[in-house]
Amino acid sequence: MSTSRASLQPGQHSIDRVPPRPFGEGWAIDWTIKLPDGQTARKRSRGKTKGEARARARAAADELLATGQNAAWKTSTPIGQFIEAVTRPMITDSTTLRESTRERYLQTLDLILGHCSQHKHKQALGNVPIATAGRFPALEGSLQEIARTHGAGTARHARAVLTKYVIRPLVREGVLAGNPLAGERIDLDRSLTDTKTSRGGVAISETDHARLLDGLLAMDPADGVEAPKRGPATLGVRVARRQNVRIATLIQMTMGLRIGEVRTLTWDRVCDVSGIPSIAVPSEIAKNKTSRVVPFLDSRVLEAVEAHREECGGEGYVIGTPTDRSKIWNKDNAQKAIKEAYQEWAEVYGIPELRDARSHVWRATLNTMYLEVPEVARTAYFGHTAPVSREHYTDLAQVGPMLIAAEQRRSKGTH
């Protein structure tokens, strides 16, 4: 093969001009490339065969043309390394994201990487080179897999995380030329989402509510809990997990907080407000981004919460991770624990609605129980608008006679 002496132009290399030569037990090719900025780089590529040496040289040339000579990231680097080094800290250290949003994004990030305890994500991007992961087919495949396994809503969160915290930083670094998702419509698989039944409008009767409330107030979370025969969870962790569900349910079934608000609730927010024991829900954890103060309507629940505060030291999260109260309890783990407990209580207390209903049932139940209270007061208490209250949180099957307000109930010795 002849070697041309013609000057290289920006973007050109000499790989096809020079022949490979014997090198050790294989072959090597010494080549030159002129980068788009005019700089010249001299490289050596090796391989077991002439073809392998030349192929590696061409791959290296493509890398240099895409990222530059001194780029911090290469297109051949697994995108998971970039995500852990750049993306995760961006989300964790963000001062503009609400705590609940930050947690949601981090959980979604784990699904993108393939870190999922429930499913094996074959199209996860963690170990895929940036060059491949940054193409539309790989991104679409990952999003569709998340939609099939965790729902279309989670996949939409994943797309937002990919766009803002993965692709844009890679574009700024010069590793990717642009965002392959920009302007592209993806018809996400909704098979999982469409099979989910709406639980927002299901309420239980006042009698069932009172029976369960009495049971949970008297409940010892250690009763019936056995030490595991194997696995990392200890007896103490199992009891703490059950206590978490108990306290969360007591708060929700008497105060109407959302599960996301309870999971992100810290002890400093359980306090007296104007002399009234309350939970102050800040805007950063409230679903509608509007802060509100929710008074305790049942003194027995306040006593149970205060006893729980003393038991766990009064620091960190009210229902933090069972092994570490300083950490937020993972949403999936919390939902799994709630599901198991509700299905148990459905049988023990004869409340069939709890077999399928989840923690949102309490907002519907309370809104139905307190229909006598003016709507403006109820909507302020629950933190939603009047139309949302009527559409999603009032179970017409349970309305019956207008129910009395909380003060009247206490004065009559009822719940």
C-alpha cells in the first residue's frame, strides 16, 4: 500500500494511507489525525491481525473526531459511569428540586441503569457505551421496557431524567451531537398502566374505620413477627417495617396526608402550631406545592406518634428506612409493606375494601365522613381543590346522612 504525503485536512486521518507492521505477537498501525480544531494527534493502534489493528484505529479516530483529544468522556465509555459520576450528583445536590421529586428521579435513574429488585431489565443502559446508548433505538427500548414493567408514568419520568440529566450534559461535554429524543413521539406501552384500577374514590364505612383505628392503636407491631431464617433482614427490621406501616396508617386515616407526604415527613414538622399539635406539611413535599398545617384530630393518634418519636430518637424521618431513620423509605418497599398489611387487616377486621385499596383510601374516607364541614375548610385541610375533592375523594356509596364534625365526635366520645 502506498503512503500519501498529502496534507491532512481537519477531520481526516492517515489510517488508510499506512500499512500495519508486525508488533510483538500481532500487528500495529501508526497513524495521524487532524482534529476539527486544527490540532494534529499521532496514535498507535494494535491488534492480533492487520484487520483488527486497522479496525481499532478507525474506532479511535471516530472517538477523537466526536469528543476531541482531551475529552473527559469517550463515546466508548459505558454510560453508567457517566451517570454515576455526573448525573446522580446533579440530582442529589440540586437545590431546586423538591425532596419528593429528587427521590423519584433517583429511583427512576436506578431503573435506567437496570438496578431493579423486581425485574431484570434486559434493555437497561448501564453497561451500554455512550455512543450506543445515545441513539434513539436504545433510548426508546429502555423507556418501553420501563413502561412495561413499571408503568407509562414512570417511563415519562425516565424520559425527563434522560433528557435533562444525561443527554444534555453529554451534549455540553461534546460527547453527543444532540438529543435523539428531541421532538420524537414515543407511544409508550400502556399495558401495565391500563390494567391498574382507580382506587381514589373508594372509602370504607365509619364503623369499619373506627374498628380498624381501635385495632391499630392497641397493636403491638412485634406480635406475630418471627425472625427470618435467612437474608439480611433481622427481627428488629421486620418489627420496624410493621411499625412504619402502623404509624403511617394512623396518620393517614385520621389526618388525610398522602403517602408521599408521610414518607418524606421529618420529625421537626410534627409540632405545635399556634398551640395546637399539628403536622406542618411544607410546600417542598406537598403534592400541589402548597404548604398547609394539618391538626391532629384524634389525641390517641398524637400519643401513638409521640411514643414512636421517643422510641426512634426523634431524629430523621417519621417513617424512615427501617434500618436507618435518617434515610427516606424507598417508595416501592413502602408500597409493598402497605399492601401486605392492608390485605392482612382486610381479613382480621372484616374490611374487604382493603384487599385492593391502598393508602389513598383514607382521603376518600375522611372526606366522606366530614361532608358536614364546609367544603372550603375540607379542601384546605386535605390540600386539594374543590372539583378534585368532589371527583376523586368523595365516595357517593358511603355518603348516607351528613356526618358530624370532629369536635362533636370527641365531645360525644365517638371517633
